[in-house]
Amino acid sequence: MGQHPGDYGTEVEEFMDADAMDDFTRRQITEIDEALRRIDDGTWGRCVVCGREIDAERLEAKPQAERCREHQEELERSSR
């Protein structure tokens, strides 16, 4: 017996969700690797744009943050 067309749509959706998760996971791993490199070279916790310290609250929420809040917001605005 053939597969019901509705089942196929569900499988495609699940595959697309898994692929999106893989992209998200890859980005997270890359960000963590970069943070570990910055720890090794002593620049972790400093903005890669201006060199100022990233506030502790931001680092606690996202330890792999590489930009201060100001420069992260600027990046997000420019990418819209």
C-alpha cells in the first residue's frame, strides 16, 4: 500500500525541522568554539568591535556573546 499524502507532508515537516535544528546546533557550536578561543587568548568578556567589557548580566545569559549590547543591537538592526 502507498503512503497517505498527509503522512508525507508530516515527514517533510519533521525533516525540515530537524534540518533547521542542525543549523541552529551548528551555529551554537561555532559560537561556543569562538568563546573558548577568546577565553584562551584572554579576550573573552570583551566586545570584539569596541573592546569594552560586556556586562555581566549579558554574559550570564549568553556566555558566548562576542559583542556588547550596543554593538549587538547595531548588528541586528543592520541585518534587517
